[in-house]
Amino acid sequence: MPPRPQAFTNLAEEKSRKSPKPSNSPSKGRNVSQQPGQLTFVAPRRAKPARHLADLSMADRRAAVTELGEKAFRADQLSRHYFERHTADVGAMTDLPAAAREKLSALLPTLLTPVKELTTDGGTTRKTLWRLFDGALVESVLMRYPDRVTMCVSSQAGCGMNCPFCATGQAGLTRNMSTAEIVEQVVSGARALAAGEVPGGPGRVSNIVFMGMGEPLANYKQVIGAVRRIVEPAPHGLGISARGVTVSTVGLVPAIGKLADEGLPVTLALSLHAPDDELRDTLVPINTRWKVAEVLDAAWSYAARTKRRISIEYALIKDINDQEWRADLLGKLVRNKLVHVNLIPLNPTPGSKWTASRPEDERAFVRRLEFHGVPVTVRDTRGREIDGACGQLAAAE
Ligand code: SF4
């Protein structure tokens, strides 16, 4: 057994005292902070957001338009306005008769209301806190780089996966987001870019990462609907390449298999954060259901079926998971696989006892992975000064 630093020993002891219990019980009404280690898979029952064009396939949109008393082809027109021009204001859709515009506005309800917007990096990183129709809060981030624009979107209000280092996890799960609520985050970014509101001139969203609030695979159906809307060509959807879409997960093994069945070549990002079950049981409580070996097997199957490289996400936490022996263990687990390791210096949540690794430990971790021939990068820490880690803005409201 490799030597354990004091902090890890304390964490393990804390875990054994509190004996985490996975639970399927939905909390009633509002989200409730979870006990350490408790998992919430079933979202609390709440009123659903209004039906929106982006919730529907083109066939369903045509049916919905017909129900409103309009010809089916109006669905195509409406879809072009929304997915190509990013317009949700029917008043601006001058190719539609005035009477039709009024009726069709029922398919474009306002789903997201901006509460706060923070920018950094000269305006090229924009984080938005949104209020949903029922008061739930979610966040999205737009990051413009010289060669791409990435949007990080939320898939749930809150999260039931309870990772103890994460602000969102500490607040528990409020509810699942609808497909259209997820898509709207992307459309809002696309609209701001097209209008030249982001420094660098008019542009387009090229990459989407499901790494905001929530565990995407715990809201499977709505997330897959959103991925389809994102990748389908206009007027069906936004026409963003599936290769630019990354779906992250803490390791819901059955859902990883289902995702591979979808035939969507999106990148799977696996938030591993520890290579050994003992630590991962505590850092990523879903590990009490599916162990490191199972989740990695699911990831390798995903890579084999989709031919997409797995992104292993690993938040480096000082004296907790950043030891060289853990880098060696990780290296042995993932070497010779279709994989890339993405190390993320932890963005500490306020009041947290955990913080980012020392630079020398981070460098040593990278060197050990490189020794095993594993491709590795350290993620840039954009948005750090604007409470960039997911859940921090919402927690402050
Ligand atoms: S790290 Fe991700 S999966 Fe874990 S609690 Fe936070 S949002 Fe949920």
C-alpha cells in the first residue's frame, strides 16, 4: 500500500464514519442539500417548463403548428428563424403573416431570463446566471479562443451526484432541465456572437461541452434531445458538428452504453478524479455504485464503438489525489487506450478545505503520465476570477 498523506487519511476516515447510502428517493418540492455520499437519481417532481420549438423533432413541430391552425410548412420557417438566425421574436419574422406570428409565438416561450452576466479575459469569457420559469438557477459559460468558441452548458438545475468538492453538488438536485432549456443556452451564445457582442467580431459557436451544472447522463432523454437539436443541420437544428460536442459524466455505466447506441459521435468525458476505488468512493460518490474498473470498461467500449477518444477529467486537489503514485496508477490504467487526460487545477468553492495542487506537484503528475505515454494537458483556468467553477454563481444568489 503506498503511503497516504494526512489529508487523504482524514478523508477516508470521514467517509467510513458517515457511511454513504445511495438513494433513489426524490426529495419533495425544493432541492434539499444531501448527506455526504448520498446520491439522488430521481429529480423532484416539479411543474414542467412550457413546450418550446426546440423540444420537438421537425415532424412534431409540423404537427404542433397544424394544431395551432397553421400550415405545416410554417414549422420550417419558424425553425429557420430560430436555429439559423437565432431569432425568437416573432415580430421580426416578417415573412410570416401577422396572424400566424401571433399563433406561432406559443412555440417560442421565454425559458431563460438572465440574472447576472460576468465577463473576463477582455470580454471573451462570459458567464451567465439564468433564472428558469420556476425560479431555478443555472449557469452557462461562453469562451472564445482564437480558433474556436466553446459553450459550457448546464443540463440540470443542481445535481444529485454530490461530489464533495463541487458547489453544485452541495446544493442538491432541484430538477432536470428540458431539452429546449439546454438548447436555449447555446442559442443565446450563438445570438451574442452573431451580433458581434463578443470581442473578436461576429462568430459562431463551434464546440459545446456538457460540463455546467448537473450530471448529463442522469437527465438522459432531455440531454440526448438537446444533442440532436445541436447537431442536426438547419432548419432541424443548429448544425454544429457532433465532433465538437462533449458529454461529460461521473460514470453512470448503463447510460454510457446507451449513449454508444445512439450513433452520435460525440466525445465522452469521464470525470474520474481518482484512479483507486478507496478515494473515488469519497470524491465521486457514484463510485459506490460503479467502480473504477467498470466505468473504465464502459469508456473503452464507448471509444471502440464510436472511434472517439475518451477524455479523462481529473481535478487536481492538493494532497488528496495529486500524489505521484496515483499518477502512476492512472497511467497504468489508461495507457495504450484511445484516451486523453485533462488535468484541471481545482477551483476551490468558498469555505472548502480543498484547494488546487502545488505547481510542483502538478508538474510531477504530468511527468508521470507522460512517462506512461499518456497524452495529457492541464486545462486552462478561464473564468476563475468570475466564479468559473460550476454552481458558484448560483450558490451566491
Ligand atoms: S462535479 Fe458534476 S457530477 Fe459532481 S456534483 Fe458537481 S455537477 Fe454534479
